[in-house]
Amino acid sequence: MPAPIRFPGSPIWADLLSSDPDRAVDFYGQLFGWTALKSSVEYGGYTNFYKHRRRVAGMASNTSNTPDTWTTYLSTQDADDTAASVLANEGRVIKHDRISDAGTVVLFIDPTGALAGAWQPGGHPGYEITGESGTTVWHELHTRDYRQSLRFYGNVFDWNPAVLSDTADFRMSTVGAPQQALAGVYDATYLGADDPSRWLVYFGVSDPDESADRIRRLGGMMLDDVIDSPYGRLAHAADPTGALFTIIEVGVRA
């Protein structure tokens, strides 16, 4: 069970905003082997998902008119400073709250339109395991403005990205040491004129083809075929209420 790699600005958590929490519990439980535990009113009825009895993701009920979505949270040691820095770098803060003794959250929209979060942990440390089947293994920003995204996250989270490729056909940088990169920024030229930038959460699976079939059987949708990549076989999907995520092959059993 790989322990999470942590450094300031690294992914620390992901949660689902769902308009049908009961269906989401069933879908992700059958897909990834997760169990769910709903918290008390003190924590807003927030749900934590567990794998091997360790926290792997969360969920909140979506009572707004916004689409259901997965959100990536980046580690911060000072949520107040992070919120101020988001504003100073042309972002927009939409939530800045201390969640009892669990920690402090900042939800924001970056200058290219992507929703993301920052988490200053208290009693809730974020991920307890990552990097294996049924857990998060990667976070990737698909951005309409690659240079602006690098400037924003560099300024707000002190990122020092490593350039993976910088050509017209493939432009991407990663965050973290070369052998421990946990997130990437991808120049998403495929996005349409009305599509905002977006963070994608990648979940590990031991058999992507079987997982794709299971997603369909459970009422989700495959957005493309499973393809080979240098990092493992992968495919993009949506859950039954439309929240986007990605599955990618990993070598550790479920």
C-alpha cells in the first residue's frame, strides 16, 4: 500500500460533487471496491471513501445547478496565504472555510477557468494511500492557456515544473521530481471555444478493458476507447451523473 508522497503544492485529496450520492456510492463501490462512510452534521454530512480501510477520496452532495465533477486539491501549509495569492494572481476564490478540526479548504477558479482546491490538513490528512488499483495515481490540468497556467500555479503553489515536451503537437510539464511526479499541466488544444480548462483525476485499475466494461454495466459512459500510452493503458470516462474521470493501468492488485 504505497504511502502518499507529500510536498507543498502536491495533490493531497480529490472529491466528488454528486447530485446523486447514493448512486455514486454504489457505482464507485462496485468499480473500485470502495466503502463509504458519511460524516456527522458537524462536517456537513461529507462522505469519505475507503480502500483497505484507508481514506482514498471524498464526496459532497451537489445541490446547485453546476455539473457534477471531481475536484483536485493541492497541499498548502497556510490556506489564508493561498487564498490571498489566488486573488493576487487573477484567480477567483469561491469558498474559504475551516471545516471544524478537519482542516481548511480553499476552492477557486484559476485564470483559465479550471476549478481546483487547496487543503490545509488538520485532523483530516488527505489521502492515506495512493498509487495502486482503486486509488488516485495522477492529477492532470488540461488547460486552454498553458503558459498562464504554469505562471498561476507556480506563483500560488511554488511549483517548479519540469518540461516533458514543448512542441506544437505535445506540450506538457510535470510537477515533482522526475521519478515522483504526481501532477501535470497539458496544453489542451482539443478544448472547444466554450470549454473551460479542467483538472482530471486518474484512478488506477489492474485491467482497464474489464474496468471499461464494468463502467458501462454500472451506468457510466466511456468517452473513448482504452489506448496504450507510455504510462499504461488508459481511457476517459464519466460516471452515471456525468462526472469525468480517467482510468489508467497500474501493476498493483485491487
